[in-house]
Amino acid sequence: MTSDFEAQLRSASLRVTRPRLAALAALRDHPHVDTDTVIALVRADNPTVSHQTVYDALRAFTEAGLVRRIQPAGATARYESRVGDNHHHVVCRSCGAIADVACAVGPAPCLTASDDHGFVVDEAEVVYWGTCPGCATERRATDPRSSEGNR
């Protein structure tokens, strides 16, 4: 897999470095992670890598289109290596878990704006909000009202 990462970096005209390879591996293995998590994952094998090196790598990856930066309202920025397919996200209001959702309908950009105000729209970003299955189960288990309707 390292050779795939090397090829990705070279195709984006980015230098191949151990911290960059480690960051790409972290993003592949842990979708929707925040910067602090990427730093911790990179430092697990490369303890001397600076915060700035990881920040710079994430910025370079994002600018080159190798990763996507997402930031749902009220949440910290997250990064993912799934790019180029115009997918969306579902976010748990309780725990902040994020999952990928295939395009809502139709061809990219998935949704047609009711009024594009003259813009040439090339992407639509949709975030679905709700409660993940784990939090919903926990809520039902701890909420006495959830069993009242069953009497």
C-alpha cells in the first residue's frame, strides 16, 4: 500500500516523506478523523513528527485533492481519503459519529439548486443530522418515557 501512497503523492507533485505516508495511511484506516487524531496516529510510528508537519501535510493533501476536509456545523474539522465521488455524510447529534452516505439523487452535483443566482454549481454538500444506532439504543435504555408507550 505504501507504493500506492507514493504514487498518489507523486501524481499530485508532492514530495514523498515518511510523515506524509503515515498521514495518508491514518486517513485510509480511520475515516472522518480530526487533526489531533491524525497527529496521534502518525506519531505512533514516528514520535518526532511535529504538529506543524501534520498540519502542513493535511493542507497539502486537501489542496491537491487527495483528501477532503469536512466540517459539519458546530464540529471540528475532519479529514477523509474518500474523494471524487460526491458523497455526503450523516452526523450523530449525540456522539458526533460520522458516516458516509451515497449521493442523494441524480448525477453530480446531486441536487439542483432552486435558484443558483447565476453560479455554475459543480458540487453540493449535504449533511444529514440525526442519532446513530448506538446512541438511540442508549437513549431508549436510559429514558423511562421510552417504555411508557408500551404499557
